Amino acid sequence: MVQYDIRQRLEEKEESLSPYAVKSRLSRGRLKPEEPCPMRTAFQRDRDRIIHSKAFRRLKHKTQVFIAPLGDHYVTRLTHTLEVSQIARTIARALNLNEDLTEAIALGHDLGHTPFGHVGEEVLNSLYPRGFRHNEQSLRAVDLLEKDGQGLNLTWEVRDGILNHSKTRAGILDNQEADASTLEGRICKVADAVAYINHDIDDAIRANIIVESDLPMETSRILGTSHRQRINTLVCDIVGHSWAATGLTNGAGEPVIMMSRKVGKAADDLRQFLFEKVYSVAGHEAERAREAVRMLYQHFIEYDGELPEEYNFRDESVERKVVDYIAGMTDNYALRMVEEITRERSHERNR
């Protein structure tokens, strides 16, 4: 096969990026050293590994807010991930940062999310003695769980972005000490919020929980009165107030990914509105989901021999194996498992 030094030419193109962008040839490397790909940069390779992973495919049947919704147009964890990727790439491209790194982080950020959205996460966190956070589970998925325990062997920069994408309840850009080490990773953190604030509003309206006029008047005045307007306002504001990241300004200080105070407050107010008016009532199925996760956890702790065979080869606690198994389930698979367990228990009682 003739080699055309394709990867090297792509790496050379990255030299035109911002001085604050991460260059793939300068990556801090992988957990296990590998020969570089002749066709793709390290971050492009990571992106492809994530897209072809089993965990990525399962996102299409995992809840975002509404649990196992019947409608075709509700957001799933997969469509959320794709929206985050699109928004993050737009911001990275505008700021002349590494779009491939940004895309890989965005596509991998929710691979460890539980079934039933944050309801499932909360239950596992309360049951598992060591606690559970979906960002940590996402890193565990790419490091250990994929490819029958081999993991995806991603670069340090992508792994760092996946681990540090979560936000606090206090505010979208709060908890700066837990930020990713790269500007690309920080873009994914804010793009995650931009995506879910907007699509969760759409889903709540679709579910007849709210109407557009219920949204706080001041946030609508600042951000706009439609999905398109809100995203456009937020993205343009982030780009404008993060412009130092392009390296095109002199004496602008350390570059940060940020919003203006006015737009940031409006976004946080809208997020708070969702917590109070949507997330608290959207889950009329939430208690059913909580009971499902509790039942699955208790059942497999007691009958760990029923865990899939691949979990028996790892020298870890039963609790850790059970959490990994449940976290990887889709909503529908988890509900089917609960039905099977319930049916088996009923048969045992009737013997």
C-alpha cells in the first residue's frame, strides 16, 4: 500500500490553529502505547472508536428526561449527544481550537450514563457504597468496559474531557476547579448545558407540562423566544466572550470559555426553571424507574451468578460488577429484566 503521509499533513494543518488549541501530535498519549494511524490524527481515531463502541449504540435507547417515552420525537441520550457535538464543534471552529478533540469528547461524554436518566444515577449513587457519578462511569466505560475489558485506549485529552464535563447544580460555569484541562474540554461542558436546556424545553412543551409562555419573561427577552433563537444567542455569546482563546487578541490574559454575565444569568435562571417546573414533575414514571433500579441492584447482589459471563473475569467486588451491568442497560432492557425477575419470583411463590 502506498503511504501518502495523510496523518502528517493533517497534523501540519493543525499548526494553523490557535496557540491555545491542543495539537494532536503533542497529545500526552494513551494508557497503552500504539503505533499511530497512517490516515487519522490521534483525536480523529478516538472519535471513530467512540462512535463504533457498544456503549455509544446503546445511547439511542437511554432516557434523557422522559422515561421510555412513546413519542418518536422526544430526545434520547443519543440525540442529546449529537446535539452537544454539533454545538461544541461550532464553538471550537469559531475559536480556532481543535474541532476533532472537541468532537471526540462530546461524543464520549455520556457513555456511562445509566438507564432512566438522572433518576437512575441518583439511585445507584445511593445504593453503591462508593457512590456513582455518570462522568466517572463514562471514563470507566472507555478505559475498561468496552471491547471485553480491553477498553478503547483513548488519548489523555479525550479522557480528561469526558471525566470533567459535569456541572454543578449551582450554575453552568461554576465549579471551575473541576474543569477539563483543555479549552476543548471546557467547550463540551458548556455545550452540554446549551443543548439540554433547549431540548428539555421542547420535550416539556411536547409533553404538555409547560407552554412557551410559561418560560420566565426576562430569560425570553434576553435569550429569545424559540429554540433557534436561544441556541444562537448562547453560542454567539460564548464565542464573543471567549475570543481570547483564538490567540488573535493581544494582552487579553489567560483564555477562558465563558458567557457574559447577563446571558449566563439568564441561562442559569432558565435551568433553574427546568429543575422546578419540569424535572420535578416530568417523571410521573420516576418512581417506577427508581424501584426498577433498586430491584435490579438487590437481585444481582444476591444472585451474582446470573451476571453476564464477561463480568466474571474481572477481579472486582460484586457491587462494582452489578453497578457496571446496570449502568450499561438501556431503559427497555432494564424494564424487561425487572419483568423477568418479577415473573420468576411469582413462579417460586406459587410452587
